[in-house]
Amino acid sequence: MPENAPHEPDLSPGDMPIEEFRAHGHAVVDWIAEYLGSVDEYPVLARVAPGEIAGRLPRHAPEQPAGMREILEDFEHVLLPGMTHWNHPGFFAYFAITGSGPGILGEMLAAALNNNAMLWRTGPAATELEERSLDWLRQMMGLPAVFRGTIHDTASISSLTAIAAAREAALPDAREAGLSGLPRLRLYCSEEAHSSIEKAGITLGIGRAGTRRIATDAEFRMDPAALEAAIEEDLAAGWRPFCVVATVGTTSTTSIDPVPEIARICRRRGLWLHVDAAYGGAAAVAPEFRHVLDGCDAADSLVVNPHKWLFVPIDCSALYVRDPEVVRRAFSILPEYLVTPEGESVTNLMDYGPALGRRFRSLKLWMTLRYFGREGIAERIRAHVRVAREFAAWIDADEQWERLAPTRFSVVVFRYRAAGMSDAGADAWNEQILETVNAGGEVYLSHTRVHGRYAIRLAVGNLRTTQAHVQRAWDLLRAAAES
Ligand SMILES: Cc1ncc(COP(=O)(O)O)c(C=O)c1O
């Protein structure tokens, strides 16, 4: 990597000398620019075997200082071959994402400032920017002004925080007494909901047994009648229903639960409604897709991940709640060493989730929102949906391929099935197609199971992905299917 920064390792105290930092900093930025400009030249999926990278790393901790040049060379030669490149335009797996230029610059500055905004006083700008930038994002998505946002690392932690607040609202004694001796809580989500909801149930003492998965319809949406029936049945059996999680953009097929109906059930029965819009919420930034959040104005909480489809580098998850006071009641503890003269007149972010320490994540969010603007973000989301729909149309037009779910956003779920092929035969064939295509290094797609059938997913979400990349993926898939 850098050739321009001599380093004489020494044992004198203190940080890296500033001139050395400057030289390596310039070289690292040059490397990043080079990388981003040519990321498509790397194999998108790492070509290493498990343990291969670990085998190249010394087992013993470093005793003596090393030069930065040597460290950066190891980064390039030891670690880089073990990277799967999420910033590659051929990355179509899971939910494709982008660490955008402004977001990367925000990360760099946040690391330099190393701010921990656990308290307002330890990070006034970070605290107030978090509130303001999340309010901008709320406006961009068309959510009502009543929602207040906080940033967490992931949607998993955002949902955990929301469900803890729901538990607090339902059983305020649980915080002090724990759950033993209290009514058994029941949490509801669809059978298509993300595993993070079950994990939240496990973490919060609700357990997997207390997390009831509701059946979905032919388009993978929660069936509100089945929800209602499950609640009735649980009440009769002595459970205490407390929270329903609806999903806007499920992980497997990007289906959208019928939030307006689910919201009506929650309101009638006094249940907390949490919406997992980790992926799908981003689409609402474009006015023509705002309908994906229909009904969400009635939610108690909603998560959307700027690190999924809003071009902010991982990690950045936004949790919106209608009544932040419930979250505060669920989590706030004030040991003496954290008491400040501002008292309750300010927001102390440590009160709004399980973590004390808070990275300055809003900086990269703020820089990304400002750099692209709402219109710029909407235009990029539109472009992703457009190419995904084009791909879906190619699938539909070829009788040997079929879509297995509606294309609601920028993810296409499909499989190859030649005439006469059984479902079991198609499963094996599609698995092989995926292996072949991914081994080529130009694209990376992932899979799911839809109504028991093996399905390939193509997710468009990277800012470098163009129609040509999607066309290439299609060519590679067809070649693999015929080979
Ligand atoms: C719908 C949905 N919710 C939650 C998550 C979890 O996201 P995170 O990795 O931010 O915890 C995912 C991950 O893909 C998801 O698809």
C-alpha cells in the first residue's frame, strides 16, 4: 500500500506521530479511492477456505511495535484476499448495500473524534445531530412528527429495544422483579419475520415458546385473521399478549404485512405494534413508494436501517418510537458517576437502549443525507427498483424460469425449472446454478426457501450496480442453467 511513509518503530509513549499519521492517512485515502474505483475487479465472494486467513496470522500477540507500512501491506496481502466485497456492483446477495463516499468520510471523521455520546455532555453535537438527522429521515419517509428516533448498531438491537419497551408498557414490574411469577408474555410476528425478533424474545425472557409465528397468505403476508385467532386462543390459555411485530419488506421475499389491519387489532386489544421496516422503509423516501408504510403512522415503534438501502456504511439502524419515555423507563439507570448538572433537561442517549456507549453514527448519516438529498436518494432507489423489475420481466418472459414471489422492491426471488423437472430436481439444479455462478467471482447471489422450494434471490441495492451488471448476472445464470 503506501510507499511514502517511513516509520521507525520506537517505544516512546504517545500516539502515532502526527506527520506519520498524515502520510499514512493520505496513502490510505488514496488506497480507498483506488479500491472504490476498481472494486469490480475483485472476485465479489472471497475465495478462501475456512481457517485460511487465520492460518496466515501469527498465533502470538505482537510483542514489539511494527511499522505502519508493514501493517498496511499485511492488510492488503493477508486480509484483502479474505474479503467478500459488499461494495462490489455484482453483490446481489441478502440485501445489497453501499458504503457510500460521504458515509465513508463520515466514518473517518467519527473515528478521529472518537466521541462517546453516552451523555449529552459527553457529546452535545453527536446527541443533537442524532436527533435532528433522524428527524430529517422521518420527514423523508413521511412518518408523523410524533416519532422520535435513536440510532442503534443493527435492526436486531433496535427491535430488541422496541420489544423491551413493549414489555415495559405491558408489565412494568418486570424491570424490577424479572419475569418469574408474572403472566406469561406472548409476542407475535409472521412466519416470515426476521430471526432477530425471535432472538429478542429469547433475550428478553419471553423465549421462543413465547414468540408465536403467525401464518402468512400466498404472498407471504401475515394473515390478520390468524393473528386475531391466535390472540383469542392465547388469552383463553392464560397467556398475556403484549406485542405484535409486522414486517415491511421481509428478508426472504420482501413481502409487506398488512400493517393497517394489524394496527387496528393492536389498538383494539391494547398491544404494542412494532414495525420491522429495516429494509423496506427506505423505499418510502421516494413518494411513489410511500404507500409501503401505510398504517405505520399507528405503530408504537418502527425500525429502518440506513445501512441497508440508504447508502450509509454499516452499522446504522434507526429506531423510531411514539413515546420515548417508555423506552427510558425500560432502560434508564443512573449511577452516581453518570449524574450531570444538566439533569433531565437534556437527552442522554444512554437512557434509550441497552448500551451505555454511543458511537457518533449520526455523522455518517447526516453527511449521506445531505450529500444525496432526498431527491438524490429517491432517484437511486427508483433506479434499483427499475433494474430489479427489468430482471423480473426477463424471468417472466423465459418459460424455463419462474418467479416465486412478487417483486415489491428491488429483490427478485426466482428459480429455473425446465419442462418436466420435478420440484426436488429443480431444488438440486438451482443450488448447483447458484454455486456455479457464485464461483465465477463476477456476481454473488444468495438463496432462500419459498413454500419449501429452493429459490435464488437477486437483490439490487449497491450504488455501483447498473443495468449492465444485472444483465451480466442474467447471462451467467442462464449459462449455468444450461451447462
Ligand atoms: C427484515 C429484517 N429485519 C432485521 C434484520 C436484521 O438486521 P441487522 O443485521 O441490522 O440486525 C434483517 C437483516 O437482513 C432483515 O432483513
